[in-house]
Amino acid sequence: MAINWIETEIIEHTRWTDSLASLKFKGNVPTYTAGQYTKVGLHIDGELVSRPYSYVSSPNDDYLEIIYVNVPDGVLTPKLHELKVGDKLQVMEKSVGFFTMNEVPDGKNLWMFATGTGLGVFISLLKTSDPWERFDNVILVHGVRHSNELAYQDQISEFDKNKPGKFTYIKTVTRETIDGCLNVRIPEGIKSKQFEELSKVVIDKDSQFMICGNPDMINDTVELLNEKGLERNRRSKPGNITLEKYW
Ligand SMILES: Cc1cc2nc3c(=O)[nH]c(=O)nc-3n(C[C@H](O)[C@H](O)[C@H](O)COP(=O)(O)OP(=O)(O)OC[C@H]3O[C@@H](n4cnc5c(N)ncnc54)[C@H](O)[C@@H]3O)c2cc1C
């Protein structure tokens, strides 16, 4: 099926680290559901090269935003990394994907497990009222290698400020020891019960789990949750685990 492309304009390029960055852009792109992704593209050597990216922005924002990592030897991301304010970015008109709140069954607690750029889609979801209205407790766990990859701290503080007593944010940094952060991979944090201790929320059938990020983290986390009797959520058979894989 032919893709309809919309030309947008870069309005901000935030560099969190040398290789992790966010792009804000504006254009006449139809609305989307928080948690969905689109394709963004650039003309490279006469060809439109595109890749899928989850929106970090939320439907109520008056801009569009993605977060990306500049993949060494990647095709698109080194070119995204060169973009400046005022440059053009092609965006697929339609947004797609099922990592959205309406695909997640009800529950008492909502756990969001992210590594690296996987955080972005949760920022989009948490900017909407759905997670807060449908769950008593929301726990966001972000795993990174180095502390400077802990993006969107201001936005996350705002969630915390606006939802007192309802939100737990757990940061875990694997290659540094940092005050206020754990130093474990996400599966280890589950196994050791450190996440349950910090959030005072038990990992059981009363919880829904949304997972996005590194495929090894996703596989290991799903395996651990399976051992606790929690299964993948499917439309034909609702479960407790909803996930999005980027590669
Ligand atoms: C549904 C969906 C949503 C996605 N959303 C995002 C997003 O929000 N942010 C984002 O950065 N990427 C996202 N991706 C991945 C993105 O589409 C590209 O694969 C990535 O940006 C690399 O593009 P590239 O052309 O530079 O590299 P390519 O030449 O296509 O190389 C791909 C390789 O890059 C590595 N890679 C891909 N994505 C990542 C990543 N996020 N972090 C670390 N290494 C990676 C993997 O080793 C992969 O095999 C998403 C993918 C899918 C399928």
C-alpha cells in the first residue's frame, strides 16, 4: 500500500548525550493515539529512507516528538542526527500500532518497563489521563547504561508532582553507581524484588505490564513474568503482558 508522506519542519533537536537525541517537529499530521508509532523519513541519495518511531508527544501536544539513538552504521539515524531547526522531515500520515492503553486490560497496578529509547512511548502514554484514571498505582522503571541517558527528567518530575502517591519512578543505571538509582538490569530488579520494595506494589495478577526496549530485556522479563503465571495479552485471550519490540 502506498504511504502518504507529510512534510514537517524540525522545531527542536535535544541532544541528551552524544548519541541519544529527541526531535520535535511540526506539520499537518493527523492526530494519533498515545502509544502509536509512525514512520519518519529523509531523502538519502535520491531515495526516501524511513524507519518506524513511537511518538513521545501526546495527542494534546501542539508538536510531534520522537526520541532516537544514533545507531553506529545505521542507515537513517546518522542523518537524523545532522538535522537542524528549520530542516524538513517526512512523516507518514497514518499512525499505527497497538501499544495503546485501549489494548491493555484493566487492573490495579500498571507497570511500565523501558530501556533506552523505550522510555519515549511511556512519556506519551503518561501524558494522557488513561493510565491515571484506570490504575491505582503506576510504576515506571527506566533502565539505561549511563546516567546521562535518563532523559525527560523534568517531564517525569511533573508526573510525580501531579499524581502524588500514585506514581513511582525507578531509575536503574547498569554501568555506573549513582545515588538514587538502582544498579541492576530490569529482570534482576524483578527477581530480587527490589522494584516491589521500592514501589510497595506486588507483582501479581492484579498488575498489567507494558514493556518496551532492548529485545533481550523484553525476552528475559517476559520469561520471569511467565514463571509468575502471567501471560502475554492477546485480543483473543486477555493477559497481563503487553509489549513493543523495536528490533
Ligand atoms: C514499532 C517500532 C517503533 C520504533 N520506535 C523507535 C523509537 O521510538 N526510537 C528509536 O530509536 N527506535 C525506534 N525503532 C527502531 C527504528 O525504527 C530504527 O530501527 C532505528 O532508529 C535504527 O535505524 P537506522 O536506519 O539508523 O539503523 P538500521 O540500519 O536500520 O539498523 C538497525 C539496527 O539498529 C539497532 N537499533 C534499532 N533501534 C534501536 C534502538 N532504539 N536503540 C538501540 N539500537 C537500536 C538494532 O541493532 C537494529 O538491528 C522502532 C522500531 C519499530 C519496529
